[in-house]
Amino acid sequence: MKPPVVAAFQDFQRIMVVCPKCGGIHRLSELRLSYRVKPKPTWLEELRLKEEKLEKAEERFEEKKDKLKEAARERGRRKLPAMLSKCVPVISRLGYVHQDVKAMFDPVDFVVFDGMSIRAQVRRLVLLDGPPDNKRRERAQRSLQKVVKKGSYEWRTVRVDDEGRISG
């Protein structure tokens, strides 16, 4: 037994109609209906239109994304010295070059790669933090001081490929 929809479409091939404009005889299945007024879009057409607009917007964003990221990085690099001297005046007073200071904020505020920007050679690595404002921060500072005093640290180079695999 044929599904009702299939039977209806097959019946459309057997039904003949007369065109009011040309007077020709045609099958119902061959008709191309036209409207004087454009019909309201269905929910499916509206959904497809929204989907199409979204895809175009995503494409435009993807094209701009890398440029926006690089522009933001560059703005941050240019603003960093002023921000650091404004936010943490002690950095300037201690004689560190702003480009050598990298913000971490946790467990310490900054890491200073002293000498990196001027001589391209790090003389020393400084963990720079303000007075602790809570017990957790105080414990973290004491813990870091102990690790440094004991020499209980190491240098490791880790390489991560494009698929996220770690080697080294």
C-alpha cells in the first residue's frame, strides 16, 4: 500500500487543468503557481534565513578574528608600561624595565625577567608580590619562599603540537 502522500502526488499527474491565461491544458503536477502578493514566509523559511545570516556573520567574524587579536595584543603591549607604572609604582622604583614584568596575579602578582628586554639575556627571575591580603595568599607566599630557599625548582621545556600532544 502506498503512503497517502505518494498517492496524492501520483494523482496530480492524472488531473488536467486549463490555464486561465493561455488556455493550454496541463497536468496539475506541472503547475507553477504564482501570487500577486508575495506569500508570508513560513517558519522554515524564516529559520533558514536566520541560519544563513548567522553563517555569513560567522564568516565575517572569522575573517576579522586574527586581525582583531593581533591589534589587541599590540594595544596591550603599548599600554603595559603606563599601566604597570600607574598600578604598581614600586616596579619603577625597584628599577625594573616594564617590558620585563609579566602579570600573573596568582599565586604572585608579577614575574620579572630582569634584563630580558634590554640585553636579551635574563640576569635573574623575580617573583614580585604585594603584602598578602588573606591567609591563603600568605600561605602561598611562605610556600614559594621555602621552595626558592631550598632550591627545589627546575627548568623544563614542554612542546605541545597542533593536536595538543605534549613532548619533551
